[in-house]
Amino acid sequence: MNIRVESSGNDTFEVTVEGDSITRHTVTVTPEYWHKLTAGRVSIETLIEKSFEFLLERESNTSILASFDLQVIQRYFPEYQQSIGKRLSLSA
């Protein structure tokens, strides 16, 4: 899977996932939530990319919501915040 993240302004990002199907997603991330998860160690784009890697291990790109706030992941996958912290420390 190829994941591309592009800022579209105002805490909003367009994410394209290329796999068997190409999907596009609109994701919002508040600066506060980004800082909570990363302590400012990685870019918001990296956080989103790693978050999509997390999601793609659990569901297909066609099952991922077309538009959502990054905080919603925690509601569906309670292990998200702990897992993303580990992913980011490995890639930092």
C-alpha cells in the first residue's frame, strides 16, 4: 500500500491510499491532539501516515471512513494511542 498525505490547510489533510483500490480520505488533526500523541517529535503528516498504517493492518482502505478526525480512531480501536506511540518512537 502506498499512502500519500497532503495538507489542505486549517488542520485538514487529504490522504490517498493506493492498493487494490485507490481511496481518498479527508482527515482533520488538531494541533493539541498532534502534540498529545507526538510531543512535537514528528510532523503531522508522519502521524497521519503511521495512523493509516495502523488502520490498514486492521481493515481495508475501502473500509476506512472517507472523512474523519484522527481522534475517532481511538473510539474504534482502543489500543490506537499506545500503538501509535510505539510506531512513532521506532521511526523517530
